[in-house]
Amino acid sequence: MYGANEIAIDGDPQKDVRYIRITDIDDHGNLHNEDWKTVKKIDEKYMLEGNDLLFARSGATAGKTFIHKREHGRAIFAGYLIRFRFDETRVNPFFVFYYTLLSRYKSWVKIIQRPSGQPNINSREFKAFEIPLPPSSIQNHVANIMRFAYAQKKQKEQEADALLDSIDDFVLSELGIEIPAAEEKKCFVVYANETTKERLDSHYHQPRYKKLYSVINDYGRVFSLKSLVSELDYGIMPTQDYANSDDSGVPIIRVTNLLPDGSIDMSDVKYIPFDTPRLNLKRVKTNDILMVQCGSTTGKIALVPKSFEDYTFGSFMFVIRGKREIINQNYLFAILSNRLIQEQIRHTWNIVTVRPNTSKPSVENLLIPVPSIEIQERIAEEVMARKSEAAKLRQEANAVVEAAKKRVEQILL
């Protein structure tokens, strides 16, 4: 059954019926809890029951699946999803769901989806997909193997998240800085002599930013970012279509390649043609810092690894290269990622345009606490160690799931 075409609105998870969209589901069939949506009108025929299986039928993620559990609460499903309900006397719905996470199903999706403006698969085609149906004992065994693997994956990812979340407080503790709690006031007074011609908006004059800068300036050894770097510049603006491979172009690091943990994922790589003007002036070096300048992730930071040396980078980013004699590059990466600086970046946002953005002068004027080189090195070493351990945990988490998939494929195929 196809889902409901409704207008989604912000919802309250505690009391509303959730409206589940394709974008709410990740590649492993998990439900995102951010940006929770509901609808004004609820049609009971679209209400999900426990063990209902949803298939995405359209878009770049056609074929993606989600199994609704009772603990997810009351929910209806969106129009670009198809619901299947199974005879549980014959088939374990979790067996079917976990089967859709295997390579055979993924390969089928690539073959069957129509490559129109938007890839799509209809309900008749989903029904025609054949899966092995072993005895219930084998189905349950397969479901348990996968369930246990994903539970292990979740545990390792939570450990990785906890490590990454601890970095902010560690850095501030080592610097002896305590940031006041951020409070977004809806009503406050700003006197005319406190305003500037450039910024009259309420966001810029929020009282919490005064408190933030007071704390930073109390640190003592504070420098503008501009005084600490040898390079701070925009990336390259593509002037023609992407090249086909590294034989005809240079890989470009785009905003979408930057991950929240500060790493860079180039699995989806694009290439800038060799004859693009100024291309060789826009190459990154090992340990360069990239910062997003425009869009919903403005301020996001990533560190360039050695394997991406000499790649170019996109125009909606800055490259930041510190002066080695003044600042440790890994410390600079750690402090720019910290909420102490991210709050300053948020303060500079121009939010009256279509997309939030900051500017080069604003980034150059960020206030950076700079302890002694010895303290910088100590902070940098610990931060990079925690990031390395978190990356290792994520690799282990993925390896557990891949091993389980192989085991299941051996059982079934």
C-alpha cells in the first residue's frame, strides 16, 4: 500500500502521531529522531502496525527499507513509501527486512529501478522480487544473527560518539575556560550605540554572545585567526562539467564530503578538469583544515589526511593553514571544532539570506585562545587520540555487520 500525501509539520514525539518520510530512514533501516514531523489530519488506513515493512519507491534512495516496531510509537507513512504486511505464520518480517540489507537485494534494486529523472520502483516490482523462504527456525536464526550484529554495531557507535562528545569539554578544561550556558532570549534591549550599520538583526545582538566574548577575552592569550594563519582562502568554483576520472581531472573535496566527526569521505568523488583556471592555486596539503562557509552546515570543520594531498576543494569552503611557529595545526583543528569557536561562527551567520553563511573577514576575526606550544601539543595529541579511537570503533562496528551479512548469505545462498 502506498503512503499518505500530507503536509508535514513540526511534531512532539511525546503526544503526536509521527509522519515517517524517506529522509527519516538511514541506509541501515534506522529511524532518525531529528526533525520529527507529524500531520494535522490522520487517516487510520495509513497507521503503521508493529512489523510493517516500508520500501522507498522513488528518488536516490529507492529500495531503502524500514521495519516499524511498536516501540517507535504511533506513526503513519509518507506517499513515496510502500507498506507490506506479512502472514507471520509463514514468514518472520524481520527475516525479510534483514534480507533487504544484503548485497543480492541491493544489486536487484540497481537493476530494476527505472533511471528516469527520479529512479523509482513500483509495488508490483517489489512484489516480484524473490527471496528464499527457509523453515521458520532458519528465518528466526538469521534474524537473530543480524539483530545481534546491529546491536553490537550500535553499542560501538555509541562508544565512539561518547568519545567524540568528550573532546569539547576536555579542550575547555585544559584551557581553564568555562562557557556560560547558551540562552536564546526572545525579548531583550539593545541600545543604539551598541549597534553597527552592518548588523541590526536580533540574532547578532543576542546577549549570550556578549557573555561568550567576555569569557574568551578573560583568557588573556587571545589572537585573531588571521594573525595565526599563513593561508585562509576560498576554494575553487567549477567553471565546466565535472571530468570523468583522475585521468582527466583532479578530485574535488566538496561540502558533502565533510563528515561531522571532522573526517572526509571521498567514496562519492567528483573531478575538476585539468584546464580549469587557477586549479593549481587551490590544492590542499596534508593537515590543512577545511571549513564550510555556506549552507546548513556552515562552520563544519574537517582535517585533510595525507591520502588527499593535492586534491582541490569547493568554493563554499575555506582552507585554513596555521603558522607552524605560532600554532600547532592539530590544536587549531581542535579549537576551531570546539563550541567556543563554533558559537563565534554562529554569531557571524548572515541568516537573512536563503542559506546561513559567514564571510572571510568574519572568519579571519575569530578569537582564538592560544596557550603555550607545550599545552597546544598536549591538547592536540589527546584530541587526535580520541578521534583515532572513535574511528577504530566505527570500523569495528561496520566489520561486525559485514561479517554477519556474509554468514547469513552462506546460510541462505
